[in-house]
Amino acid sequence: MASSPSLAGRAASAAQAKGLGRYFPFTRWLFNYRREDLPSDLVAGIVTAIMLIPQSMAYAQLAGLPPQIGLYASVVPLIIYALLGTSGQLSVGPVAITSLLVFSGVSTLAEPGSARYVELVLLLALMVGVVKLLLGVFRLGVILNFISHPVLAAFTTASALIIAAGQLKYILGYSIAGPHIYDILYNAVVGLGMTNPVTLTIGVASIAMLLFFRKKLRPILQKAGLNPLAVTLIVSGAPLVTVLLGSIVTWALRLDQTAGVAVVGSIPAGLSPLSWPSPNVADAQALMPAAAAIILVSVVESIAVAKALASKRREAIDPNQELVALGAANIAAGLFSGYPVTGGFARSVVNYQAGAITGLASLVTAGGIALILLFFTPLFYFLPQAVLAATVIVAVFGLVDLKEPAHIAQANRSDAATWGITFAAVLLLGIEAGIFVGVGVSLALYLWRTSRPHIAVVGQIGESEVYRNILRYDVKTWPHVVAVRVDESLYFANTRYLEDELLRIVAERPEVKHLVLIGSAINFIDSSALHTLEALIQSLRDAGVQLHLAEIKGPVMDGLKRAHFVDKLGTEHIHLTTHQAMQALECA
């Protein structure tokens, strides 16, 4: 008898934990943490921290911010995501494309690096965070599906090229200005005579070293028989090794003084200070396009990465809770002197490969960055800006995928057009305008494509119950009945086309007495389409033709019944299958 309350109590506790875990996902793994997972999470957290240290400073430079702000953005936001996110492998922090979007959106309003610039960046982080949080709370993440794969692929490739071009000023050692990539490249060529040879040497050597670590080192270490975890640790630590080597060489030879090599300089020690940007309606309106672009790109990328990694572990994530976590992380970035953050693809993959199981890995990563801020920032005083630029260039090198447009073109020509237009728009108009042009074009092409749905006249294959397109198969048809399949849902944009096509098909067949409309591909019928179908009933009756429906899905039929369309058509004109319709009309 004594065991029953104990079992009931445990069941109640489990139910309570499950309910709590819906809103605070960290409780799922914290209350049931397995001791054997601890080594994996610790190692993954350390490996990711080693990778994140140079990346966060480099991406801050890309965003037009002091390097410490990149480190700030990698502490509290990472902690918040670890507590609220549903992925144990997603690593949140600064990423290249978000950094570029920050620079593009804020540099037109203030001088990069100035106090005003930093304040606007903090406001931007808050705006991004609040919108993401609201999208998650109200479960509106579905609206982000409007950014298609071709748009995202083209935007990513074009942005990577823009990012690489923007780093030329640090590699060559002289100022290269320009609002667009073609301006930057032109000014770079014109000013080649001002190149600092030492800076160029450092930049090129850093790129070569990073590419070697990235492309060649892993196979060498694997062939040597090293443990996979050790290989991941060594390869992931390559950027930090490059940073330390560059700093040591510059310090030893005093290249900042003797050769004019630009260095990072003094980085304030200590954890990220609290910040509160002064909200301003005019500033918020000016930052809205940048915020919208960051939300579109970062959320799609983050959730896609989280889903991919979760599937490898046969786990699942909650997209709306991910939005809440990412929103809270960005709000934290705005309140703790950071800038907009998102889940990084390469970093998350390293986190996964290093063995991350729960959010504890991200907490360890945040702790590692915090230790750097507290005790080791003087080590980066002599870090050449060219090394950070090299880190960015190599990081975005993998984002350039020139094979993707050919693959997209093989699948769908309109998607290929979307890719091309988006790519050109990003390069010619800028990244914010480019992505909105891409989204607009993809939606316009979708409306155009669905406004002219594929309509097929079908016939019976042999004596079977299968009916296929008369243009593709050897089928049997009947002079007094025509069966037509519409391969699209019916809505306001395609109702006129549908009506014209059906009346044309009937007009071409004077002997037809029955038109069977097959709805196997129709998922919904809106009020405009319903009105057209009602008018079509009368138009066909005036021509001596009866309209029949076949293979209408349950939810669609429910809507037709609520609208009293079934009463107008007659239940005897509605058939479960095409074959039954043909049997009723004495055709099969």
C-alpha cells in the first residue's frame, strides 16, 4: 500500500516536469541529466568556444563593431538560448550574413564604430528579438515559409561574395569604400598602388593557413589514425591558432609600428555591461527593413540547421519554441551590449560532431567566452585586422555554391529565374533590397504558376479503374462524357482560367453531355472559385451539359456542403471515384 502514493507522486512530478518543459525546455534535460553525457557536453562546449572566439571578433569587425561586442554577443545570448531552445546542438552567436545585414542597415544611419552606431545596433537587436519572440508566442512561424530555397540560396551566395569583397580593405591595408560590390571592386583596383605589402602578406598567409586547416588537415589526421573527436578539436582550433600566431608575429616584430599593420588594439576586460538603447520611433522605422531581413534569413537558417541536426539524433525540435528562444537571445544581446545573433551552420555542425547532447554544451561555450573576457583580452591587442578578415573570408568561402543554380534549373525553370533575379538584385541593389526582391519574385511566380493550373482530359487505361492523361497514355474515352482533372487548388487567381478551359473543352466536343471534374489534386476551394463553379453549373446546363464532381477530398466537401453547393449541384452528381462516375454514366 505504501508504494502507491510514491508511484502517484512520481507520475505527478513527471507530468509537472513535462508541462514545465514546454515553456522551459532546459528542465527536460536538467532534471533527467545523465552523468555519462557530461564528458561529451563539456568537450563540445570547449571545442565550440575555441572556434567561436576568433569568429565572434571577426564577425563584429564585419558588422562595423569593436571586437569585444562580438564576444559579448556570445555569452548571455548563448545562455538564454541554451535554457529556452529545443536543440541541444544549435550554437547561437554572431554569424557572417547577419553581421553583413547589420552593417548594411545601420551604416547608412551612423558612422560604423561610433557611439551612435553601437546604440542603433543595440536597438536593432531588441527589435529583432521582440519580433521573433512574438512570432513564437503567437505561433506565427509559418509566415517565414514565404522565403523559398532558391531565394535563400541566391541570397547566401551573393552575400558571401559581398562579404569577401568588403574584407579587401583589411587584406590590402587601405581604405576601400563603396555602397555596392562593383564599387568596392573598382575602388580596390584603382587603389592597388596603396597596398601595404606586410598587411597583404599577413592576410594571404592567414587565408592559406586556414584553407589548409579546413581542406587538408582533417584527411591527414584521419589517415594518421587519430580519434575523430581529437580531429574535430584540432581542426576547429585552427582559426584560434592562426589568431595567436598572427598576434605573436606582430608583437615580436612590432609590425603595428614598423610596417603600419592595423591591429585590434585594446579590448576592455570584463563581462558584457548592461545596456539600454533609447527607443526612438524614427530610428525604429529606419531600422525596420534591416530587422525584417535579419528575421527572415536568420530564422530560416537557424531552424533548418536545428532540424537537420535533430534528425541525425532522431529527435525533434519545436519551431515556435525556437522562435521564442532566438527572440529572447536577441533581446539579451540588446540588453547586454551585443548585437543580433542566430544559429551558425558551421559552428553547430562542429558542436554536434564534438558530441553535444544537451544545452549544457552551450552553457560551457558561454563560460569559455566569459573567461576570455575576464582574463585574456590583452592577448588580442596585437591581433592584425587582416587575420580577422582572413577568418571571415574563409568562413564565407563555403557559402558560395555555384553548382546550386544548375541543380535548381534542372528541377524547375521558374525557381532558376528566382535564383538569378535574387542573385542579381542582391549584388546590384544591396542585400536588404535584394532579399525582398527575391521574396516578391518567388511569390509573383507562384501566383502566376497557380493561376494557370495544369488541366488534363483523362481516359480509362484498359479495363482498369485507373484514369490518365489522354496525351500521355493509350486510353479509352467516350463521346458523350469528358473527364477533366485539375492539378491545383481553386482560388481567386485561377477561377477565370478554369472556367475558360472547361468551356473550351466542352465546345470542342459537341457530343458531350456530361463533364466530370476530378478533384484529387484540389486541397481547397475559396469563395471566388465557388462562385465560378456555381456559374459554371448554369453555363453548362444552358449548353446541355451536366457537371459532375469526383474524388473530392473530405475537408473540401465539407466546405461545399456548408456553402450549399451540393444542394445546387445535386448529390447524384457527386461521385467517390472517377471510375464510379463513369459507371454511373454508363461508360465503364
